[in-house]
Amino acid sequence: MTSEARQEDSAPLPRGRLAVTAIALEILLGVGAVGGGLTLMVGPNGEILPLPVSALAGSPFANYFVPGVILFAIIGLGPLGAALLAWRRHPVAPLLALAVGAALLVWLVVEIAIVGYASNPPLQPLYLALGVVMVLVGGGWMRQTRTQRSTRVCPCRETQKPNHSPTRLSFDGDDHGTTDA
């Protein structure tokens, strides 16, 4: 592969609707999770958010500090980093958009397994829906990006047209490769 072909393949793609949607969803999730994570770390025993520590009984957590760190770092900073890469049109951004949605779904499944399902306030159902939407947007964006990259025409391929005309070499001293026409 020539350097021109590599540059063409790694050139940033235009920022379409799926990319803009992913960026918006990642920022929404990231900002909320950073705030929620900080709140849990500052008030790990329910001082700020009225969460009973007894809900963590049977879990590996004595209070909400470690879940707050996980929420802050993975579900908060992760999506914000993914949004930044998407804004910069980094080629890995579609995969990260899908991964962020999947991470949110895993977080919620673990949360529901540990503390149970709560629909008042309806944060778990809303974030479950957000996770599903993010996975769908990320997957769609990955397919779109793959299609856009595969339909790009490489300049080096335009000039290299195969010669499919049959050739016959003459062995009677005239070795110039004449073609049968």
C-alpha cells in the first residue's frame, strides 16, 4: 500500500448525523456521570444523595465511594474522551461510541443486580434506553464509516488497469509478445 493510499484511508470522514448524535449522547452521559460520580465520592454514605448504604449489603462495597469512582472515571470521563475523539474525527470514534453504550448497559445490569431496580425516579429506565440508543448509534456509525471507507477510490488503483487481452509469445526469434486480435 502506498503512502498516498494510507493517507486516503486514514483521512477524516465528514461529521454526519450519526457522529453528531453520538457526540451529543456521549456529552450528555459524561456530564451526568461525572456529576453523579463526584457526588457519590464526596458523600459516600448518602450524605448528599439519599441512597441507603444498606442497599449495598451483600456487595463488595462498604459505601458508595468506589461505585462513585467507577461512575466518574468510566461512565463519566470515558464518554467525554470518546466525544472529543469523535469531534476530532478520529477513526476509532465509531467503535468508542458503541463501547460507551455497551459500558453503560453493563454498569446498569450490575447496578440492578446489586441494589435492585428502581423506577422512581426513573433514572434506570432512562439510562437503559440511553445505553441501547448509544449502542445502535455506534453500530450504525461503524457500518456507515466502513461503507464510506470502502467506496473511496484510491488514486493508485485508477492507473493500474489490468490487461486482460490474451498474449502469445513467439519462439521463432520474434520475442516481442504480440497479441492475438
